[in-house]
Amino acid sequence: MISELQAYLQAEFGIHFQDTALLAEAFTQASYVNEHPKEHLKYYERIEFLGDAVLQLFVSEYIYQRFPELPQGKLTRLRAAMVCEDSFSKFALECHFDQYIRLGRGEEMAGARKRPSLLCDIFEAFIGALYLDQGRVAVEKFIHRVIFPKLDQGWFDHAVDAKTTLQEFLQRNGDVQIVY
């Protein structure tokens, strides 16, 4: 399956992993590792941690430069809308990453391949693996193709943080103590 993923990434995105073990790790869930103990495999959680941080940084940098007029609070809300489970799971599906996840039989039967939380994790893990394998430039090229066009298409225009919106509304005429 990893060789098929490698071929797909090359054909679709021009990405060729030098370290296919990183790629395999990014697309392997713990349930698969548990069912194949003799293979000494790694699963995506550690590399997902790195990918999340890389995405946070690159998205923050991009929107900071693209929207010089936006105050910090609005930049934060925009980033939160872009860097979240809902967005990343959609990007993973759009990239067809769901087809390449290595799952245990039980998870496969339970429909985990379409679970938004898993898709989000896999997307973040892929970014972490790409960063480790090829560095900043490769990640930026990928997210400029996959994520940032969505910003221009208005995907995140509805980004609303209800709590902050309520606070701003209640405090527009002065300080108001809000209890949650």
C-alpha cells in the first residue's frame, strides 16, 4: 500500500519521499501496528504532533502576511477555522488520503477510514513526515496548493468564534463581567 501511496503522491503532487518509513508511519494507525507486532512498525501519533505544529506555524505566517490589516483576535479566529479537525479532515479526503490509511481489521470494519478525527490526524502526520523528509519548502508548496486556495475561495469567511463574538458584543459599551 505504501508503494501505491508513493506513486500517487508523485503523480498528483510531485512528491517523492526519500524515507518511505516516515511515509508509512504517517499513514499507519495503532490498530494496524497492534495486529502486526512482528513488523516493528510505528504509528502516526508522534509525527502528527510535529505536523500540527508545522501547520500552525505556516498557516499563521501566511495569514499574518496576507492580511496585514487584521487585528490579532481576527487572525486567531481565522487560524482556528483553518487549523482544525473539520478543515484537515476535508483536506485529507480531497487528497484521497483515506484510501491509503493502514488500519486494523476492527477499525476498518467500524468505518474509521471516514472518521473525521482520524482523517485530521493523518493529514497532520503527513505534513510532519513531509517536513522531516523534505523540509519547509516542500511543505509550503503542498499547503499552497491544498490549503491556501480554499482561503481565497471563501471557505473560512464564516469563521466565527461564538464565545469571542459574544464577549465583543457584551463589552462594546465598556467592561462587563462575564461568567461562564
